[in-house]
Amino acid sequence: MDFALVTGASGGLGEHYARYLARRGNNLIIAARSAERLGELAEELATAHGVRVEPVAVDLATAEGREQLVARAAELGHVHTLVNNAGFATVGEFADVDPARMADEITLNCVTLTLLTRALLPAMIDRRAGAVINIASTAAYQPIPTMAVYAATKAYVLSLTEALWSELRGSGVRAIAVCPGPTETGFFAAAGDDSLMSRRRTPEQVVQSTFRALHRGAPSVIDGAANSIMANLAKRLPSRLVLPVSQRVIRY
Ligand SMILES: NC(=O)c1ccc[n+]([C@@H]2O[C@H](COP(=O)([O-])OP(=O)(O)OC[C@H]3O[C@@H](n4cnc5c(N)ncnc54)[C@H](OP(=O)(O)O)[C@@H]3O)[C@@H](O)[C@H]2O)c1
């Protein structure tokens, strides 16, 4: 049986990717740590759309969790679409952040995303069909003081995914990096300050931007015109100018 796999599907953007894919008739594997929430969502989507939805409760900041998910996916069948969405940020001065949390952030946002892609991509290439959707961020476009590790992880995701997009040309498999700006999910609360960046877009808008850009074959997409202008400006200006603005902007 064929599946789409969505990580971080117990809430926020991942839940909306799962809802979108189920509505379009895809069987799903949904992964996150919150077993109960995943179970409820699986039941709801399976009943509403007549698809199979397999919840897999794992901590993807650990090698064991990642390996468990890959093994379960192999047992279930073939993954044709991978949405590497699970991720988190930390707000705080670099020297004050708990090093264990930093390590988890880098593992989840970068290592897990890379190794899940490495595990599932060869079968997509063999079938000459599939998609890898990696959730980066507009944070990928400039360093962010007080979210330094997070912005660096998302720069990694954008770079990795655009390189992969190029390697995959002509293979029948697509890769895309999705760069949302501030979006209304549990993200800022989980990062430690829900008052930050209060002008937010909706998860539905991000999901729409994702599939539109995937279908036109883009290597990456920034969700929302204003986010796109800001990110492209930041990329072109010297760091000395961008850094003080970047440090202030996250307070609004
Ligand atoms: N919201 C924004 O403003 C924004 C902007 C740009 C990019 N993004 C990116 O969008 C992605 C989704 O974030 P979101 O906004 O939807 O945030 P969210 O509401 O906090 O959701 C994060 C999801 O990741 C899961 N997750 C967190 N740690 C995990 C772990 N160790 N193992 C497995 N699953 C884990 C969470 O589930 P459990 O807690 O159940 O594990 C949850 O389902 C992230 O990669 C984030 O960096 C978000």
C-alpha cells in the first residue's frame, strides 16, 4: 500500500498537511510524540475520507524514534510523499540556552529530516515518482539573534533541499523547501514566547502555497508576498544592516 508520511502531524502545520493529503485520498502515516492526539486525528481522517491513517508515536529528536518510524513505514508499504515538518525553535540568548535543548533542535530540524529523506528517497527514485517536502522557514534567509540555532537549522534545510531538487531533475521525484513566515500554530509557545511576531498567516495558506509551488516544480517557496519581499531583501543586504533589524523584528 502507498502512503504519504507527515512528521509533526499532531498539531500546527503538520496536522494541516495531513488533512490536505487525506482530503485528496492519500493513505497516511502520521508521526509525532503525542500518541493520543495522533490517534484521534487518525480516526477522524480515516472516517471522513475513507483512507488508511497509521499513527506512529515517536520522539524524532532521537535516533531510536527515527529508526522506529522508518521501520514502521517499511512494514506498511511504500512512501510516495514525505513531509518533513516536525521542528521547533528556542528563543533566548545563545549563551543561556540549555545545551541539551540545542542538540535536540539540531537533531530534529536537521539530522532527522536528512536521514528520513535518505531512507525513503531511493524507493521513490526507483519508481520514478514521489515528493519530498521539507519545511524550512523565512528564518533561513538571515541569521536571527536570540533564535540563532533555529535560523541556522533552517538555512541548512533550505540549502540541502535546493541541492536535492537539482540532483532529482529528470528523476520523476520532486523536492521542495517550504519557507513559512510567522504562522498561527503552537510554534511560538513551544519556542518559549507566544507574544512574538503576532502578525501571522494561517496554516491553510502555507499548505496552499506548498502544493501550488510543488506542482509548478519550484525548488523552494516563501509563503506570502510580504514574507517573500522581506526574505529576499534580507538575503541581498549586508549582514551588518540586516542583523539589528532581524533582532528587532521578532519582537513584533
Ligand atoms: N509556525 C511558524 O511560525 C513557523 C514558521 C516557519 C517555519 N515553521 C516550521 O514549521 C514546522 C511545523 O511547526 P508548527 O508551526 O506547526 O509548530 P507546532 O504547532 O509547535 O508543531 C510542531 C509539531 O512537531 C512535533 N514535534 C515536536 N518535537 C517533536 C519530536 N521530538 N518528535 C516528533 N515530533 C515532534 C509536534 O508534536 P508533539 O509535540 O506531539 O511531538 C507538533 O506536531 C516546523 O519545522 C517549524 O520550524 C513554523
